[in-house]
Amino acid sequence: MIIWGRPNSINVKKVLWTAAELKLAFENKKAGGAYGGLDNPEFLALNPNGRVPVLQDENLALWESDAIVRYLASHYSNEDRPALYIKDAITQAKADQWMCWASTKLMPFFRDIMAHAVRLPQNERQPEVLAAATKGFGDAMKIANETLNNSKWIAGDHMSVGDINLGSFIYCWFEIPLDREPLPALEAYYQNLKNRPAYREHVMLPIT
């Protein structure tokens, strides 16, 4: 199994964390960002969009991070591995709901936070853009916090693909100095994630 992508990309983190959580053997081939290589014919044969992550699993080449996470969870969850894919259809639908929510609701705010709090030179950062993104992300976190008031994981009593997306986003949310409101259930959830070795190894990387 090969996972293509730069480890500090949030979408690559999701895939690496999932594979590690499932205790799968894999190689991470660095690509994208400072590593380049996305316009190489070898890579474009795997993903004509020229983007990471990409999963190679035997004869399968799969792109789009959420599709890869769902594939790994459904294909490799079994009695010997954690069940990230839930057999109960209703509970799994809730996990998928939260997975989609994080990808669509959080990503625009996340991009602006990363740009204007971390990546852009100081003279190019726009405080008003950062403030708006911080508020939007914070308002979304209130929704997650309400759900986590009543369950250990975002879709119920067991970890799922819904937690992979949310957990990947909230690392930067808690570790970048931002004006955040206290959200006790979300904070407890984050502490729970930090106790997981795969999360520490693949999500809790230097923020750049």
C-alpha cells in the first residue's frame, strides 16, 4: 500500500491517520507542496487532477481523501482491527454526515485561518479575514460541541470516519493561537484524540 502526499496536508493527514489507526502497513511517498512531483507522468497516471492524496492498494488507484478514508475503513475494518466503519446503517449514515459536514463546512474557514495566521508573510496577512474565519470555524465548533455533550465520539459510542475529518481539523484549531470560546465537550474530545498514538504520529505535526 502506498499513500502519496505531503504529510502536513490536512487531506493527506486524514488518510495517513486512518491507515495507521487500522494498523495497516503502508509507505508514504512524499508529493505535493515543497516535494513537487504532481505534474510527473507517473503521478498523473494515478490522478489526472494532479492533487494529493492518492492511494495505491494493489491494482487500485484512488483519489479524493474522503473516498480513500471510506474505502480503507469499509475494506479493512474487521475483528482484528478497530471498526471505523460501522455495521449499523443508521449510525454509519451519521458518521458519513459528519464527515461531509467537516469537509464542506470547515474547509473554507480552515484555509483562511492557515493562510492569515500561519502561511502568509506578516505584511500580507489580513486580520479581518482571519477574524471572520475564526468566528465561522468557532460557530461550527459549537455545533460539534453540542453533539459531543451527549456522546464520546461524533457519531455515537464508537470512533468512525466522522471523527477522522473532525479530528484532523481541530488539531490546528486548538494549537494555533486564536480567539476561541470555551467548549468543554470539544476540548475533552480533543484530549481523547491526543491519547491515540496514530493521531499523535500523523496529525499532530508542526503547523506550517
